Amino acid sequence: MEFIMQSPKEFSLEIEKISIDKRINHMDAVLWYCRNKEIEPESVSRLITKALKEKIEANARELNFLPRQAKLPI
């Protein structure tokens, strides 16, 4: 498959769509995208927007890949 250059916004929308359609978290959606396009995950790092990065970080915290952050009671 051919890797078509995308803007960060287009890439984030694509990952969001994959996440919803496949019912997987955003981190897995990025890996799924890379596997299907036959590209290395490192090559899409520049396309990850701040919002997508925050979603991936939240997914990682839920899976205990990163330490949990303290939350203030609301």
C-alpha cells in the first residue's frame, strides 16, 4: 500500500474514525493504521496532534502503562 502524506488534522480524524469503527483505543488505532499502510509507527509521529496525543496518553494511563495522575474531587 502507498502511504499518502496527510496533514496532522486529517491523520487525527482518520485515527478517530478507526478507533470508533474498530472499537479499539487510539493507541491501537495508530498501530492498526501503520500495519495496514505497511509503514513504521515512527514515521507518523509528526502527524500526531496535541489532542490525539492526550487521548493516547489517557488510554495508556487506563491500561497502567503510565502512572496515574491525581485527580481533584469534583
